[in-house]
Amino acid sequence: MTSADPLPRSTPDTGGTEARPKRTRRAPMFTSTPDTPPPQLLCPSCDRLLEYRQTVISGVKPIERWDYFECRTCGEFVYRDRTRKLRSTA
């Protein structure tokens, strides 16, 4: 006698692809003192220097970074590090 199982074990049919575990989103980290300093940016409307407020680091992969700024006359802006784009949050 052999020690092999008499019945073959069945595996779910995945259609030829292996099932990947879902990526989990990281909890956002808020800081006003990031490891890499935020860029010095000018307001696109009035050309004044924007005042840095905070950085948010989050995402799945790659990790995303958003720097939040404020202009005294024009309002709030967010700078996305990956795309290097500044946009108004209002």
C-alpha cells in the first residue's frame, strides 16, 4: 500500500492566473516636518510665495506625497510630488 491520498485534492479554477492578494492602502501620515523639505512655490495667480502648511504621505505603491500650501490672497493649494503639479483646493 502507498501513503498517497486516494482522492486528488481539488484546487479552485482561477482561469490560468494566480489570485493575488489585494493591496491594502496605507493609513495617511500627516506631518509638518517631512524628511524631504517641501518645495518653495509661487502662487499661480498673484506670484506671492506660498506658505507651507502640511504634508500627507499615503497610497499603496508607490507611496504618494501631497504638500499643502496657502496663499494669503488666493486660498489653499496642494502640490502632488509624483506629478509635480500644483492645483487649487478651493
